[in-house]
Amino acid sequence: MMCTKLTLVFSLLVLMLMVKEITPRVEFTNFKCRSVNKDFAEFTQCTLKSINRTYKYISGRVTLYKLPITKARVNFGLYKRFNGYRPFLYNQTIDACHFFKHQKANPVAKYFFDMIKEFSNLNHSCPYNSDIIVEKLSTDTVNHHVTKILPYPEGDYMLETHWMLNDIFSAVIQVYLTLF
Ligand SMILES: *[C@@H]1O[C@H](CO)[C@@H](O)[C@H](O)[C@H]1NC(C)=O
Ligand SMILES: *[C@@H]1O[C@H](CO)[C@@H](O)[C@H](O)[C@H]1NC(C)=O
Ligand SMILES: *[C@@H]1O[C@H](CO)[C@@H](O)[C@H](O)[C@H]1NC(C)=O
């Protein structure tokens, strides 16, 4: 009797763990890329793909027409939805070329950068001599960062980045996600 009860409890625990394991707490809801200056930069890819219920990813590629890129400044702002999206916690502009060499000096930028660096060719300092690519950044990866490394409250979020390349405002990228 005792034994079956234990087995039952154990099975339930395993089941709960499995459900937790395969149910991401993060869902991408939208991914938008906008070129601000088409003579300078254009998005040749900007996709949010659902392979199945648990495997979703975003991919983006920006083609740059005036290479090399020797200066790169990125503003990133996090927004959370209350009544409409409101600025939430972070609004920073970083000099990307400087950041690459001094990543530890900016833990917030490092936190966001660590999320994409393995999935991007944006993994070295300036100059940049080719298209910039983010390939298959999955909900699992983002999930790991936003729930395990630095937990955030539930809700709808939007991360907006503005890209100033060689002093030209070039692009806006927005990632929308829900934490539940
Ligand atoms: C979802 O797709 C990925 C990649 O094709 C695969 O590895 C995984 O097993 C799939 N998961 C489910 C639940 O079908
Ligand atoms: C971030 O700060 C800049 C400069 O103060 C401001 O122009 C911009 O609107 C702010 N963005 C967010 C997301 O709050
Ligand atoms: C950057 O990414 C490319 C392509 O994934 C890889 O071949 C290269 O070794 C990486 N460089 C660094 C410094 O991590």
C-alpha cells in the first residue's frame, strides 16, 4: 500500500519535472526588423519560426552596403506591457566596439549579449566586414537566461535595439516575448 502510494507520488513528480522540462516559460510572440537607411543596411532575413510546440527560434540577417563597419553603437531598451509597452529596467547605449574588449565592465549588456553570441557572427570586435547574422536563437536559450540566470516577473516584454553603424542610424530590431 505504502509502496504504491510512493510509486504514485514518484511518478507524479517525474511527470511534473518532465512537463516543466518541455514547457518553456518563454514564448517569442513577434520579431520585427526595420531598416532605417536602405542605402546602408537592409534585412534579408527576419523570421520567427515554430518548428513544433517546444522548438521555436528567431533568425535575422542584415546586409550592409558600406563596409567596413568601424563604429557601432547600440541602444537597447527593455519594455514591459502594462497599458501599452512602458520602459522597464534598462535603457542603455553602448559602444559595441569598446564593449567587446571590456565585456565584464558592463554586466547588463553582457547579459543580453551572452544570450545571442553563440548564435551570431557578432562575436568579435570592430571592424565588421560582412553581413551580421543571428541564426536560430531558440526559446530554450532565452528561457535559460531569463528564468535561471536572472529571473524576471511574468508578463509581456519587448526588447528594442537601435543600431548606429558608422554614425548612421541604420536599423531597429524588436523582439517580443512573453514569460509565463
Ligand atoms: C521539435 O523539433 C526539434 C527539432 O526538429 C526536435 O529535436 C524535437 O524533438 C521536437 N520536439 C517535439 C516535442 O516534437
Ligand atoms: C532611453 O533614453 C534616451 C535618452 O535619454 C531616450 O531618448 C529614449 O527614449 C529612452 N528609451 C527608453 C526605452 O526609455
Ligand atoms: C565567431 O563565430 C564564428 C561562426 O560561428 C566562429 O567560426 C568563430 O570562431 C567565432 N569567433 C569567436 C571569437 O568566438
